[in-house]
Amino acid sequence: MRVSASCKLRLAGAVLLAPLLGGCPLQPHAPAPPPPVAVETPAPHEGVPYDIVAGESLLTIRVYRAGALASAGHDHLIALHALSGTVYVPADVMRTSFEARIPVAEFTVDEPALRAQEHSPDFPPEVPDAAREGTRRNMLGEALLDAEHNPEIVLRAMRLEAAGTPAPGSGGEAGGDAGGETRVLARVQTTVRGQLRTISVPVRYQFAPGALVASGEAALKQSELGLTPFSALLGALQVQDEMRVRFRIVARAAQPRAQ
């Protein structure tokens, strides 16, 4: 069977673009500025400070392929081991606040060990180097995160809202039962590429002696952060707008600051 020249061209384009298919849009120019949104005031910092321990904390983002030629690409696992910031816990834990910073240049793409932990056919441990490198390059490029001009993503607490029933033994204030776990809904202000947005994230937290552990998982759309998902070949190659974000944050009581 003869293959037309136009068909060959489309197939060649798919092969060239496939390594870049991931959570990192490749656009000819930066997305248009979003419409103005109402800006809320972050919660004030009150109470005992707990500093986030980067080496014990992990943020992962799963981005998924889509489109008629999705099989030519990969689902990607983005990770961060360098989260920093402080959580402030007053006597009334529902008034807890935090500010966390994500250095975008520290994002990793498709660490084999993390992919293996997924135990999923969507995330086989091995991904071609070209796919990983292309995804990271475009993720940090001007079309998406623009790391050169926006080196950090900033997360600030707006407020906490009750969500679900506390697990047995959970304490209602800082320093409660160490084995208890409480669920809340955190309203979080995000600053991505200088754009302020507010998202809701379910969080589970518990206290241990001198430490706070918070974790959670949520669906989050790139468009909710003001980003534009990758699309090429008239939509035949795409990245889904919706991502899956998972985190485990360990914060320890801050040491007294030197005067």
C-alpha cells in the first residue's frame, strides 16, 4: 500500500513531537493574559511556626496524554523534593496559615523509582531520555512556567474549612493526640507566572511531638492556574487539562530565631 506524502509528513510530525508530550505545553507564544479576578487576602500568620523539611516532603504531579495520537506519547510524573516554607499553628487549628514556595527549576521529570511506585501500566518505570528532557525543557520554558522570569510558585493559605469527620483520637488544637488525623479543606492562593488564583485542596493532617504531617491528593486543571495545556496537529496530540496532584509535607517546630 502506498503512503501519501502528506500522510508521511503527519506521521513524521507525530514522531518528532511525541517526546515532548507531557505536562509542559509547547506554544509559539505565551498564553494571553487572563481576565481580572478578585483577590482575597491570605490568612494572617499566628501561633507556633513549623518549618517545612524539604528532605522529608514530596510533591508529585501526574499529567496525562490525550488525543487521537496519544499512544505516541507518554504520561509523565513531575516531582519536587525542594518545597520550603512555614506553617503557623495557633490554638485554634482552623486558623492555621502557611506560605510555601516551589522553586520550579527543582522539578524533576519521570524519576524511575517514583514511576515504579505507581504500580500502574500508565507509568512504566522507564521513559526515553528524549521524552524526559524535552518535557522538562518545555515545562520551564516561556510558553509554560517561564522559569527565567518566574523562578517560584508561591502557595498561601486563605482559610481552612471543615471537611468530613475527624479520625478517632484527633486533637482539636495544636498538640492534640499524636496518633489522630483530621481532614480539612484548604483554600489556597496560588501565584503562578505572576497570576493569582485560588484553589481548594483536601488535606489530612496530624501532629507528632514537635512535628506536623500534612498530606492529600486532588485533581487540578492547568487552566485553573492560568496555564494552557499542550496541543498539536489539530488536537491529535494533547495533554489533558486535568492533572493529579499528591503531596506529603513534614514540618517541624521552628527553632528560635536569633535576635
